[in-house]
Amino acid sequence: MTTDQFLRPVSLCLSVLLLSGCVMTEKYKAEKARSLNFQRLLAQEEKRTGELDSELKRVKRDTTDLLSRTRDLEVELQAVRAQLATLQEEAAMQEAERQREQARMELGEAEKLLPEPDDLGQIEPEPLLTEAGRPRYHVVARGETLYRLSKLYGVRIDQIRAWNNLSGNVIVVGRELIVGYE
């Protein structure tokens, strides 16, 4: 074997090894670049996932706070509504009491102006007071009372009650009452 014959297969083996080493180095570098790129993308995704997790926790916390505040406001609203209803009831009761007091005062004034029972014989009946003839009517307007009608037509309250079959002092707006006879 000659040197040439010996070197030829050896050089061929060496060149194959060198070429395959180059290819392996290129492949290695490409794989390394892909691996680094993958690691970079993975790190970005982990960072984004962490940001989204913290955002989710913040939104959940805000939602919990808002729900708590909503419940508190609903409780306050119910308390205010109850207070308003109580105030309206109190105002209605005060108004009713004021109207009763006003009616009592008007009744008291009317009774003070009535003559005593022993003085009844001294009063001369006016033409409107006799029950002979046609009845004279008055349509009750808002705010009118039996006392006011008695003063207006010069008759006693008990006569107006008797002529109209009234049992108390309550008269209805729009009702026609007999206030005398012509």
C-alpha cells in the first residue's frame, strides 16, 4: 500500500468528519437560536400571565368592594325609605290632629254663640227659619263648616243638622244642604 492509497481514505474520512462537523455546528447553532427564542417567548408569556393574574385579582377585589358598597347603599336606602314613610305618617297624623283641633275650635265658637236653652223663647223666628214654604239650598264648598253656614244664613247649627238629617259636624263638599225656608 502506498502512502497515496493510505492517505486517500484517511483524507476522505477526515473531510467527511469535517463536513459533518460543520453541518453539526450549523445545526447546533440553529437549535440553540430556536431554543433561546423559545425561552424568550416563554418568559414573555409567563410575564404576561403574571400581569393578567394580577389584573384579575385587582378586578375581583374591586368587584368585591363594589358589591359590598352596593349592599351598604341598599341598606341605607331602605333606612331612608323607612324614615320617609315614618315622617309621612307623622305629618299625616299632625295634619289630622290640626284639622280636628280646628273643627273643635269652630264647634266651640259656634256653641259659645248659641243662646242658652232658657233664652230660646226670646228669639223671634225669621222667615227663613219657618219650615213652611220652599226649602232654600246651599251647595257646600271646600272649607265650609256648619258654623260658617249658620252665620251666613242666620240659623242655628242644630237646625241645619235637623233639616238635613246630619248626626255630626262633618259635611261633604258638593252636597246641597237646606239652610232655611222661604
